[in-house]
Amino acid sequence: MSNHNRRERAGAALETAILVPLLLLMALGGAEMGFAWHAASRLESAVASGARVAAQAGDDPQADWEVLQAMRGALGPDIS
């Protein structure tokens, strides 16, 4: 094998060694951003549900409990 071919193969291996981790980091970062957006969306929905129940409950002594139940229902069982 000539020196030129060895240098080309070494250059390709070096480029791969540098680019693969960067691409993996970008992909994982994008997935993490998606998870964060999803969590923020669910939280916003829960807050809107709680605000709606609070506005309807008025001075009811059970208003706080009803608001919490509405928010828990909007968040679902996997978020506490």
C-alpha cells in the first residue's frame, strides 16, 4: 500500500472519529430538547386546567383540592 493511500485512510478515520461523536451529541441534544418541550407543554396544560377550575370554584372551601385534582389529572400518573 502506498503512503498516499495510507494517509487518505488515516485522514478518513480521523474525520470519522471527530464527526461521529459530534453528530451523536447533536442527535441526543435534539431528543432532550423534544423531551423538555413535551414536559413544558404538559405543565402548561395542567396550569390552564388548574386556573380554569380555580376561576369556576370561587370561594368554595374545597377549591384548592379541586385545583390540585384538576392539575394532577392533566399531568397524568407518570408525573408527581
